[in-house]
Amino acid sequence: MTLTIQSQVSHAATTINTLQASCCNGLGELALRVKNFVSKYFLEPWEYLIFQARSSIGALSWVIKNAQYNDRRASPFGPIKLIDDEFQKTSYFQKLQTLDPHLADPNTRKSRIDVLNNLLKEGTCWGQSLILLNDPNLLRVEHFGNDQLGQEAVYLQTIQMLQIRIDLTISLKQLMAKAGRDPQEFISTSGQIDEAIMFDFIYQQKSKVWRFLIRGMIQMMSPELLAISDGELLAKKVQLSSTVNSHFSSARPVTFQADKFLAKHAAQEELDQKICNFFTKNQGTFVLSSWDKEKKLGHAVFIDNTNEKECRVFDPALSASYKFSDATTGISCMLKFMHALFPTAKTMHHRVSTLSPAYG
């Protein structure tokens, strides 16, 4: 009889503890989702406005100070293009569908296009710069906005965003492994990324990153990428790079002078000086890319340094071409623009891209 009572008491205590734990978990999840809601619809819009205001003021100040270098040439690309109905009729879109299953699937196509278009609205600087790298004459001869060039820029920019998505996935999986978290914890019962749980995790790991940038990271994520190995992710990245190279010419692949300008412990002045030294010693056509340490903010410009007596720079963000007397002056000015464009980035890393063989 005594054992029966003890057993019943023990069972009751276990039940109560289970209910308490369940209640706590339920309240914890509710709090997490409330925090996510407040961040997404109240805090992030304000953060974005503040960020845009600071960036715009910095860029405008730079434009005014360097107006003397503007050679007043019209952009060959015209207004920024998006993945609209017109673009979806092109061969570029068909190629993108082979690279991104979400674009090929009618059930996920619209949502994927919406995500990509939100990013494309920020600009197609990488795509435009690559096109000029392949054909610098587009900048040397007077051109006006060309729809086909704009669509080509969208195509190349989208490929770069797909590459960034893979980099983000690899980085996040490393963070999860370090924290002892299983990627499956971040997948909802519907098989999609659980936005609230993912946001809470990333924000805890990178609390100094703007919230709206974290949201953009999550929108680029997919459960399929989280489920595959790092080796498979790298293979997909190689496929994307090969697609870009084949778009131009396999005989002139896009190559990077990356190792020289990405020293982890180098001061910003040292990184900037290395870039200036590179362009002082090397002539040719290049794309200069700069981004913050977290790889959330970035910009690219095209540089024509083939003439010793001048250095031409096309900046897609400004849709303007600048002419400097020498490479040192031009690169120094453009680096100041990068810093003005992203005033909150403590460290900007750089990468120089070219089509091989391009200089020497």
C-alpha cells in the first residue's frame, strides 16, 4: 500500500515537472516570437531608415567634394532592372532556373523572385562592373541606357547573390556547430526556415549587426542548403563561378587578387594602402569590391587603369564615370567613397577582380 502511494506521488511529481517545463518552454517560445515580431515590424524599419540616411549623407558629401572628377558620361545601363515579366522571358532567367530550384518551381518562384528583387533594388554594382570588365569600350564610347545590358547585369548580380547565400549558409552552419545546435532545430513543421528561431540565434551570435541585415540573411536561406554538407555547398559555389566564366569566355576566367587585401588582423589604413599600391604597380581593367567584416554590406566599381596618364572609374551606385589624373588619386578617392557609403562598417575588406590575362 505504501509503495503504491509513493509510486503515485512520484508519478504526480513527474507530471507536474513535465507540465511546468512545457509551460516554461511555451512561454519562452511565445516571448521569442513576440521579440521577432517587434523587431521585424518596428525596430528594423527604423534601423533601415537611419542606415540609409547616414549612407546617403556620406555619399552626397563625397559627390560634392569630388565633382571636379566627374566626366559627365551617361551610364550605359540606365535605371536598375529587376526580375520582372520582361526579364522572365529571357534566356538569362532560364539559366537562373537551372541554378536555383526555387525559381524553377512554380510553387516557390514568386516568393523567391520577391526576395531577389528586394536585394536587386539596392543595385547591380557587381553585374555592371563585370560587364564593363569584359567590354571597357562601353564606357569609352557614349552610350545610353540599354535594356539588354541592364538585364545582363541582373543576371550576373543574381548569380553573385546565390554565391553569397552559400557563403552565409556555410558560416551559419559553423556557428551552429560551435553552439552545439542542430540545423534541423531551425526548420519549422512546414519544412521552411523558422524565422523567429533563426533570427534569435543569429542576433545572439552577432548582436552588433544591424537587425534588418540579419533579416535579409534569413530571407536568403533555404532548408535544402542547411541539409547538405559543406562539400556539396562548395561544389555549388564552384558551379556558379563556372557559370559566370562561361558567360564571358572560358579562355578569360574571372580571377581574384584576394589574398593580398584580406589580412584578418591588418588595420584599415594598411588594407587601403595595399590596394593603392597594387593599382600603382599594375595597369589594366579591374573590378574593385569592398565589403564589411560580416559580408553584409558591399559595393563594387569598375576601374580602367590602362593609361598611365589617367585612371577612369565607373561607379554603378552613382551611375557616373570619374576621370582622375593617376591611379593613386583615383583609388584613394574611391576608397573614401566606400567608407562614406558604409559609415557604420569598422573594417572594409577589398578584393580586386580581373579577366585573365589582364595585366602584367
